[in-house]
Amino acid sequence: MSVLVFIDTADGHVKKASLETLTYGAKVAEQLGTTVEGVVLGVVSDDLSALGKYGVKKIHQVSNDSLNHLDAQVYTNVIAQVAEASGANVIVFSNNVDGKAVAARLSVRLKAGLVSGAVALPDTSNGFVVKKTVFSGKAFANIAVNTAVKIIALNPNAYKIVAGEGTAEVVPFTANVNAGKIKITATTKASGEVLLTEAEIVVSAGRGLKGPENWGMVEELAKVLHAATACSRPVADANWRPHNEHVGQTGIAIAPDLYIAIGISVAIQHLAGVNRSKVIVVINKDPEAPFFKAADYGIVGDAFEVVPKMTEAIKKMKGVA
Ligand SMILES: Cc1cc2nc3c(=O)[nH]c(=O)nc-3n(C[C@H](O)[C@H](O)[C@H](O)COP(=O)(O)OP(=O)(O)OC[C@H]3O[C@@H](n4cnc5c(N)ncnc54)[C@H](O)[C@@H]3O)c2cc1C
């Protein structure tokens, strides 16, 4: 019996979401009186043993070049082998793009109950009950999982990373790696300096900006904050911004520490993708704009006056020219 955490990587580096799932997995293991192990696929340049400070004791590494890119079917097959060999009865993923693709397939393969979108540790006082978000984050549900093997996909930013002491033992795992049914022929990377799904701060703008020529001030604010840029759907539909910046129900769902929304009215479909942000700041010239109801801080004003002033003030604070 053990807890197994899928350690997600990008370009050979461990994603921040994996530090959350490792911290979470270690706590679940403590609750169940067992240990937490990790599984990492592909070639990784980070020092994996250093992940021991998040509580993981042993990491199974399947270093096969064909695993450097996500192929959900191949990943499922390999992780199932590791889970079976390690006797894992709780498997933890981040509920990010990779986790969503693999966790559901693995749950079918292992006949395991899956809770996706978990936001808290399981309640093990009477069974195994996991709290998750439902209806695009508008409500919570508590799901009792009764299967022998349980899979949890933890919402990004739902659990605080805690780093302590310790190193993990990294052991090579020889898996039967099937040839994938898909072949990646080219990869086009998003152009922003900070990856939207990983960003701690996101500066986002909507139709209130009038046209693509006005995005310079958004990019400048994002740059001083080391933030990613995002936009509402009509902005992407009008080709003012690329589609990979579109957040919301039909776009990317994000959960940064800080979400700054400029000239966005906030329809329910937009909010569905950003309502897991820890702090929301809204800049809108209309004091009745519905986004103010969801905001932690609001600035009523013209974005064309407020945003440059904000950027200047942050530059001054940071001592940047
Ligand atoms: C099935 C479906 C799915 C959808 N999915 C998504 C989705 O995933 N994501 C998404 O974003 N939308 C989605 N939409 C669209 C959504 O319903 C809204 O139409 C859209 O989010 C509105 O975008 P907006 O806030 O940029 O524009 P608007 O609603 O036009 O709002 C512009 C805002 O800018 C403010 N403003 C204007 N000028 C200024 C200024 N100078 N300074 C400051 N503020 C100013 C205005 O007061 C207004 O509040 C979806 C719609 C449908 C039907």
C-alpha cells in the first residue's frame, strides 16, 4: 500500500503543479500511515532527488525518449505498470492538461474511482471522501470513493506547497513502452515569456481595449510583473490575440495567485475559467460591470489611464527603469 504521485514535466523540468501534488500526496500518505512515491516519465534535467523535500521517498523514473512528450495512451499504460508494481492504492495527478488526459484513462484501466478537480485532502474518518469543485467552480461536492485503488486529480493552486528536508531515492523503472498511435511531427510553442497555465500572475484584457494595437500597455504591465498575458474569447475570436490566450469555459482554465482583468465585463463563461484565481483585480470604466462582484479589488477607471500609471508605479516600486 502506498500513494503514487505522477510528476509532470515540461521540457525536462518539473512543473510547479507537481510540487503541489507531491506535497498533497505526502499528506495523504501520512493520513493513511504509508509512504509517498513518485513516477516520472521521459528524460528530465532537474535533480529529481531534491524533490524529497516535498515528502516523496522514492521516484520511479522511466527514462525512455519516446516519453518526452505526452501521449495519453502510452503514459496510461506505463503509469499503470508502475502503479501495479509499487502496490499503489492512491494515485495523485494534477488536474492540468496532462493529468486530465491520463487520470481518466488510468481509472478505466485500473478500475479505480476517480475524483477530478479535488480541492482538499480526503476525509478518511469514515471511508475515503474527497471534496471537489462542480459547475465550473460554483459549488462543491464530496465524493466517496469505494474502489480499492483511488485516483485524485488535484486542482492546480488548490493545495499549498510545503518544502521541508530530505532527498528522494530515484530508481530506474523498466516498463513495457508501447509504440504510440500518434506521432508528433512539429511543436509550436506559445510566444509569451511566461506559460499561461503555469503563471503565478496573469494580466488579461477584453473588448474594452478597443483593438489589438492597444495591447502594448497590457504586455508592458505583464512584463514588469513577470506575468503571462490572457484575453477574453471575443478578443481571440477577432484575432486581436492568439487563441492560446483565451481563458474561460471554452478556453483555458487557470488558477494564478493574481488575475488582473482589464476591460472585461465578465460573462459567466469567462469567470468559469478564472474563478480559481487567489486574488482578482478588476479594472473597468463601468462601476456596474459585473466583474466587480467577483473581484477582491476593483479600480473604476479608464484602462488607458489606469494601466500605464499602474505599470509606472510598479516599476518605481521594483526599481526598474
Ligand atoms: C457557449 C459560449 C462560450 C463562451 N466561452 C467564453 C470563454 O471561454 N471565455 C470568454 O471570455 N468568453 C466566452 N464567451 C463569451 C462571453 O459570453 C462574453 O461575450 C465575453 O466574455 C465578453 O468579453 P469581454 O468582457 O471582453 O467584452 P464585453 O462584454 O464587451 O466587455 C467589455 C468591458 O470593457 C469595459 N470597458 C470598455 N472600455 C473600457 C475602458 N476604456 N477602460 C476600462 N474598461 C472598459 C466595458 O465596461 C465592459 O465591461 C462564451 C459565450 C458562449 C455563448
